[in-house]
Amino acid sequence: MTHPIPPGEPLPAALCAADWLLAGATAALLFLAPAAGSAGLRGAMLAIAAGALAWSRGALLARDLHEMPRPVVLACCAWAALASLSVLWSIAPAFSLAELRPEVGYGLAAFAIFFSAARTLARWRLWWLAIVAGSLCVFAMQLLQDLGGIRISRHPMDGGPGPWSTHLVLVAPLLLAIAWPRPWGFDRGASAKAAALLLLLAAAAVTANRIVWAAFATQLAILAVVSRFLPAMDAALGARLRRLTAFATIAVVAGFAISVAEKSAVHYRSDPSVTASIDRDLRPKLWAVARREFAHAPWVGHGFGREILEEKFLAVTPKGIGHPPMRHSHNVFADVALQLGAAGLAIFVAMLAALGWEYRGYLRDQRLAPIGVIGLALVGGFVVKNLTDDFFYRHNALVFWAMNGMLIGFGRSTAPLR
């Protein structure tokens, strides 16, 4: 690749300015991303980063993008192509067309920008600090609104329990770097590790979201597997992972039990048992609607857009009790199948598998094993989190693509060409 780590010769002044602009715009994007109401600023930072990247890399940009892993590129291109073509047969063409820019264009642009911009370990630390600091700020501002009575925004700063808990699942693997040695970690002590874990669990607990704990558990299971059975992992790093996994598992199990009991007590006061909570869950009805509608367009779907069949799901929303409106199937795979049919579902699964396979390859190289661990935990947790809802959408999807571009960019820029 054209940009090994550490960086080589100094850049000319103009290119150095463009590189600084690129670093600033990408860091700002990650800092702003946790705030649900920052769409305009996120779009501006993405545009600035794209311009700065083209300016700083010039003709080398094509060579950078050429180094993207072929399976990931092919799957992403197929996804974008099918989503775009679906406008031709969509039941709501204007809606599908409007969804392409934020849901396909922005996400894949973020992936490409962060892939090409991942050139130095200093940038890894900058981006890590940006997204962690942004997450902390959003959490603090949301607490000020909820508990302090300070009105910062008309809307939830974090977008609500579902989007915020999904963001926490995306960020959680990055916290491993606190305990890891350099170059990928910060090698902090027990107090820093404990503080990070407690903040993560506290932020998840206030959402009262149950599936977030299953997503955390999946990430912990991935950590346990890779730290125990992959010989490329450094022995000291593996030992730290095992200790952290054991401690975090206990905390996650406790968090899940508390969240189930709390949600049952708040929403099902007449019968707060776990069984009643499961029996009254609306998702089986939503999934039944999804099965019925899928049968009407099984091969290429009804058209791109998570809420393409909004009216079908709104009919299932309980009336007269202030229940949030149900606008989609609340399962990412079902939503993809409804939008793009079996063809789209196959491409979507292939896209996730390609990402996982790329990260699996990094585990064979001791230098890149930390990137592989974070990537696998990121994809695995995101999939599980979206089994009972669909947050492959808006700012959560943008963070997903930016982080994957970042991780794969660092993985490819430090590895020999394959």
C-alpha cells in the first residue's frame, strides 16, 4: 500500500494542510456521530473530509481504494447497485430514491474515506479519542436533560434507547484499547479499565434495553474465543483479554437481569414477571406481518428504504396507550428482505461475512490481531443488537461504516499486500 505506518517523508505545505483538514473533519465526524440531531453537521464533515482526501491524496487515491479487500468491495457494490435499481420497481419510488443518499451514499462514502485516511497510528489515537469523547459528551448531556432538568434539545440527545444502546455496542470493542499495550492500546491501569467498564454499563443500563446485553455477551464470547484459540495473539494480550472477559461477563449478566426486571416492573405492572414481558412483546406480530409481505415480493422486494411498508406495520401498533408507532419489522434481516427480497438479503449477509472474513485474516498476524479482535466484536455485536430492531440506519449505520473503514484501512496499511 502507498501509506505505511509509521509515516514517511514530510508532506509539502499544501498537502500537509489538506491532511490536517482531513484529520480534523474525520475526527469531528466521529465526535458528532453519537448525537442523533447532528445530521447536518455530520453531512458537512463528510463532505469536507471527502474534499480534503481528494486534495491530499490526489492520484494516489485510486491506488488507495484499489487496496480495499475485494470481497468487501464486491458485496458493497452489489448492495448499492440493487438498492439503486429498486427505485424502478419500488412501491414508493420517491421514498426509495430519497433514502439512497443517507443510507447508501453516506455510509459507503464514510467507509472509503476512513479506509484511505487510516495512515498513521497518531490518527488511530485521534479517532479513538474523538468517538469515545463524543459518546461521553452525549451521555452527559442526556443525563443533564433527564435528571438535571436542563433543556439542551427538544429531542433526546442520544436518539432514544434503541439508537443509543446500538451506539454503545459499536463503541464497546474500542474500549479494549485502554488495557492493551502500544501501538494499538493505551496501556492504562486497573482504575481506567474499571471506570470505562462502569461507564459503559451505566450508559447501557439507563436505556432499559434488553437486547443490548445479549449483544455485549456476544462480543465477550468472541473475545473469549479469539484470546484462547488463536496462536497469533500475544500471550500477555491474550491473558488481559481473558481477565477482562471474565469480569465483564459477570457485569453483563447482572445488567441483563436488572434490565429485564426493571422493564417488566415499569411496563407490565399488573404482572411484572419475565414471562408476561415476553408474551406481550409486539415483535412476533411485526414479524408475522413481515412474513406475509415478503411473500408478495420474495425475490427483489418492495423497494429500498427501511420504512417502505410503514402503513402495514402502523396497523399493528396498539391504539390508545401512547405506544410508539411501529414503522418496520424490528429485525434488520427481515427489513432487508422486505426491501430488496431474497437477492438483497443474500448480498447483505455476504457483506457482513466479507467483513468478518477480513477481520479473521488479521488474527493470523500478531501485529494486526487487535484490529481483528475489535472488528469481529464490532460486527458480531451489531448483528445481535439488530435481531430485535433495525439500526442499520442513519447515524448508527454511519458509525458502523466509518469504523469498519477505519479498522480495515489500518489493517491493510500495515500488512503486506496479499
